Amino acid sequence: MDEKTYKPVMAVLIAFGEILIVSGFYILVPTDLRGNVFFLNIIVVSIVYLVNVFSFLDFFPSISEIDRTVAGLGIKWFFIIVYSIFALAILLIGLVTILPFKYQLVLQLFALFVLLGGLVISTRSSDKAQKLADQQGEERNRKQQINDILLRLSLDIKRKVPENEQELNLTEKLKEKNRMLTISNQLMAQELENEIINELSNLNRIVLTNDQNNGKILEVLNRCQILFDQRKQFYTN
């Protein structure tokens, strides 16, 4: 079933379920008992039904949202289950003990408040997880960018620089240092990575101009080694 067909079908099924709930109350409850508690119970059962339906419909998040969704999913389901049990328990207690309407209303509002608070917490957890995932993605992209520049630099040195063994050895050392870097969200670590990218990009342009000298290449490569060593001090936090 494609997406265009799936959504209308699910909307019809959800609406049909809600109609069954309302119809069931009106069919099973005599007219003389349809007071405030009757309408409160319809609302409570409808909320429990809709909250659970929409929660389970989102059971399989898309790949692009998996990090964000799963992070808050456990919290979300915990509060939904607690709310469902609590709300239905209040309803049953009211039916069995003839609990006054005002007490049932207060308890149901409290249960709803707990549910809404839980959903807010779940959303906040998801947002924080998404922010962290985005940040780590940027870190990985910078590491990959450095690796790509070093790879191009190695190829260019082989083609453009005579007697290039020392330069190539230093480039390989930089590749290894880059592989050993751990992700860090500290601003200083990001600034060092950006400085490494700038230094290597400039060096790549120097190599391609054909008028460089090996001393300048070694100078930049050694400076990059120092930057990598400084960056290595920052760890994941």
C-alpha cells in the first residue's frame, strides 16, 4: 500500500473506531444514566484510544528521523501506558463505587496533565538527541573532509614534487592522526579542525602551482602535525 492510499485508509479506520466508541456508550448506557460522568467517560476513552492509535502508528519512524524519534520513544510510551491505565482505572472505579463526578473530573484532568508533561519531556529528549546527532554528523564530515584533502595531497605530491618520500611519509602520518581523532563538541576542537582544513587546502594549492619548494611543503606539514597533536587533547564530552 503506497503512502497516498495508506493515509486516507488509516484516517477512515481511526474515525470508524471513534464512532464505535461513541455508539457503544449510547447503546449500552440507558438514557436516564447519561449525565456528566457519561460524557466524561466518552471523552476519556476517546483520548486513550486516539493517543494509543497515533502512538503505535508512529512505531516505525523513517530512516531520516530514527535518531530523533527513538531517543524519546521509551519516555513517550511509558507515559502513554501509565495514562491509559490510570484513566481507565478511574473510569472503572467511578462505575463501581459511584464516585462523584467532580472527583472523577479532577482525577482525569490530573492524569491528562501527567500525559502532557510526559509528551513534553519526550519531545525535549528527542530534540536534544537530534541536536547531538547533527553535531556528531558535522564532526564526522570534518574528519572526512580532512581525509579527502590528505588523499588528494598525496596524489598531487607524487605527481608534482620530486624526491617526495619525506613529504609522503608526513602525509601518511597525518592520515593516521586524523583516523585517531575522537569526536568532540568543544569549540576549540572545532576551531583546530577548521585550521587544519585551511592549512591543508592552502598546501594543496601550493603543490599544484608547480613553483613550490620542498621546504615550504615540509613546513606546512609539520605545522599540521602540531595542530593534530593539539586537537588530540580534546575528547568526546
